[in-house]
Amino acid sequence: MNRQQQQGWGAKVINRLAADLQKAFPEMKGFSLRNLKYMRAFAEAYPDEELVQQVVALIPWGHNVRILDTIKDQTERLWYLQQTIQYGWSRNVLVHQIESKLYHRQGKATTNFNRTLPQPQSELAHQLLKDP
């Protein structure tokens, strides 16, 4: 990162870093140029170490990459992270929920589930009747 700040993006610091890491650790995967750029974006998106340990680290890297690629708003990003953890969404389900803009649709349907059903059932009923 220091080298990048000193020499700028034009110096292709990340390209060299990716090549150096792949050469130094040939048995390890994950040091591609693309993945290093995602790592950098990840560090910028989640500077709070406690948040990373308690929420972000609980879902697979591929889920994090999809969220980073598609969601720019921090509050919305955190909501998708929490929903993924709570409901155990696969990556395909997560992508579908993002594409269908679930965050913007959630809570739109008016119901009396919270007053008439016990908590687990009221949440399930609410999930089933979300505004399409």
C-alpha cells in the first residue's frame, strides 16, 4: 500500500505485488491481480476490525465479493450481510435477492403477524409475503 501511494496506480504496484506473491508462495491460491484488488476494496469498505470479525468474516469470500461489486451503500451492504448470516443464503440466493432489490422491498407489506403469531412464525409469515 505504501509503495502504491508513493508510486501511484500508473506504476502497476498491485500487478507487481500479485506476481511477487504468486512467485513467493506458488502453493497458495488467491493472490491474483483481481483478488488483490478485491482485498483492497474489502479493506476500504470495512475499516472497522470488530465489524469484520463479528459480521463480515462469517460469510464466504465469494459472497463478500458479490456484495462489494453490487452494493455501494454501507447500510445496505450490512443489511445483506446480516440477512445472509441469518438465513444462510447461498451465493445464488444472495445474488437473486440483490438483483430483486430485496433491501428496498423489505418491510413494505403491512401485516399483523407480530401481534397475532409467536416470533419465529411471525417472521416466517412476513418473509413469505414480502412485496415482490
